[in-house]
Amino acid sequence: MALLGSPDFYGRFGFRESTAYGVTSPDARWGGYFQVRTLSAHEPSMRGVFTYAEPFARL
């Protein structure tokens, strides 16, 4: 699960900076505001650049 938001707010819900899991944000300017929270099916090999589903990428 990924989001763009305040680390102070979303940290309490288990979100961490995406780079802690080897995930790179689509925009480097987002820095620590791009966060992820792992789900039960998470595998450490799931790394790389995050991409949005095509309908959201059109924005």
C-alpha cells in the first residue's frame, strides 16, 4: 500500500518512507512524503520504482 502524505500523520498507521523497503517514488521531489505500508503478502524482493495504475497515471 502506498501514499503521498505527512510522515508525522501516517507513521502512526504503520507507513514508512518508501526507500526503507527499496521502493522509489515516481517523483523524486516527493522524498519522505512518499510512504508505503507492507501487507501480509509482502515479499522483500518486491522492490523498484512505484507506478500507478494507468487511469491514475493520466493525471
